[in-house]
Amino acid sequence: MASEFPIRTSDQLTGVLQAFRKESGMSQTEVAERMGLTQQKLSHLELNAQNASADRLLRLLSVLGVELVLRRSEGPSQDLPSGTSYPW
């Protein structure tokens, strides 16, 4: 598996999270137990990652041995019109 996976939309999370879990060799049940969840809750989290809290996603990544790294993209943002700034 490649070492970096740029995520630009929330829909991309599902496939990446499932791939990391499968690469780890753990079943949904094993990951869920480590997170204190049921297998059904973990399945829902994987399929609806865009609706999960940041805390839950970070816990999942930690169980999978994956870190979250934020960096500026190489080109200008496609999401914000030119001259628009982030609210913070």
C-alpha cells in the first residue's frame, strides 16, 4: 500500500479506512473490540465515515496504526473562490 493517501472529499474516507483495516489483518470485530464498539457500529462508521466525529476517526486510525497528517495541497484550493479565506 502507498504511504500517503490524499483525501479531498469525505466520500473517499470509506475506501481508505476499509483498506487500512484489511491491510492490518484485523476483522471488523477485532477493531470494534479495541475501540469499545460493536461490529455493527464499526461497519456503520466505515460506510459513513463522513458523518463520524473527529474523535472517533482518530481512535480508529490509532487502532489501525495510521496517523493523520495535514498539509497544504500543491495547488490552489478548488473549494474556495479566489480571495476567500478560511473562517479561522
